[in-house]
Amino acid sequence: MKGRMVKRTFRLVGIKGKGAFEEFGAIVPGVAREVMSRSGEIGPAAVTEIAIFEPKKSVDQPEGEFCVGLMVGGPARNVPLGMSYCEIEGDYATARGKMEGLNQLHTDLLSWAACNGHQMDTEKRIIEVYYPADSGEEVEIFLPMLVSRANNRSSLYS
């Protein structure tokens, strides 16, 4: 896994949802299928799938919110009924890998960030961007990071 720090803005049109964290693996793909079936309503340029997740802050938090959608190039003027426009900007630790290794990729990226002096910002959303691959699907994870003034140097970002 190759981790790196980036400053990034994400824009998407999608469907918001809520559910038990332990059921996200079943709930989120269902919402993603609905978004893809309605992709023509979002626009022809919107083809990259994205999901935004509320981080689980403690074992006492059984449910979380998410939004599954398609990335768009700029602010959406006509958002389809039942969908929302979201724009999120921040500092992220990121890595890309195969969808089958999603959980391990999350673990490895958190470890990489900690070893490089970064701490996850649990008040901001986790982002996953999905890409078709020759065999299956790849995912790029963006974990929101707290950035201190001392660590906020352009050399940290790519």
C-alpha cells in the first residue's frame, strides 16, 4: 500500500442514507445500484462512483449516515428529486487498492497515517471512490486528517 497526503475537494450528487454500521456492507451497495439506475438524471459527465461515510466514533454508536452518488465537476444546478448535492473539502490520507481488500486497506492506511504523524479527524466524513478495473473493482480511500500548522506544509501533499 502506498499512502500519501492530499488536499482535495469532492463534489457529488447522490442519495443519503442511514443505518447500522454492521449493515453498511449490504445497505450501501443497494443504494449504489439505485444511484446507477438513475445516473442519466445526474448528467452524462457523472460516471465515477463515490460514497461518503460518517466514521464510527465509539462502540456505543450503532448507526451512521452515508451518501452514495456520482462525482460531478461543479455545483449541481438541477439536483434530481430524492437526491442531494454535497461538496466536501479537506486534508486526507489516501491509498488505492482492490475492493476485495477494502477492510485491510482501511487498516493499513490508518496505520500509515499514524506512523507519519497524522491523526484521523472523526468529525469529518470518510470518502471512498470506486473505479472499474480489469478484474473487479478498485477503491481509493480518503481518510480525513487533522492538520496542525506545523504539519501543514506543501511538501506533505501531492
